[in-house]
Amino acid sequence: MSSGSSPKLTKTSGGNGNSIFTRVGNYELGRTLGEGTFAKVKFAKSTVTGESVAIKIIKKDKLLKHKMVEQVRVLET
């Protein structure tokens, strides 16, 4: 994955249109563990291995505004 691309985001809905889960790459996102000015940390589970992890989701506009792009590294899923 290049630094200009991001993992594929997929939302699955229930019958009434409510989101059941969101998938980012090979991870299904769950509940929010914490939230700050720049980001949210969410519980996630790998759809490949079943491993539980925490994923930090950073607000892109804040990142660009404060010129912090160099401090972020995107990992391939």
C-alpha cells in the first residue's frame, strides 16, 4: 500500500438500516475505547486470524492542519 492510499472501508447494515459493523481492510471495528482531539481508538478484530487489536483512527484534517503527516506511518493490512 502506498502512502497515498488507504484500506478499503466497508459498512454492513441490518434490516432497519442501522450499521452492524464497519470493516477496514481485514479488520472489523467495534466499540470506541478512547477519543481525543486528533483521533479515536477503536477495538477491532482481524477477520483473518481472529486476533483482537486496538486501531487508532486519525482525523485527516487535523493531521494536515498541524503539519503532522511525517509523524504517521500507514501499515499494510
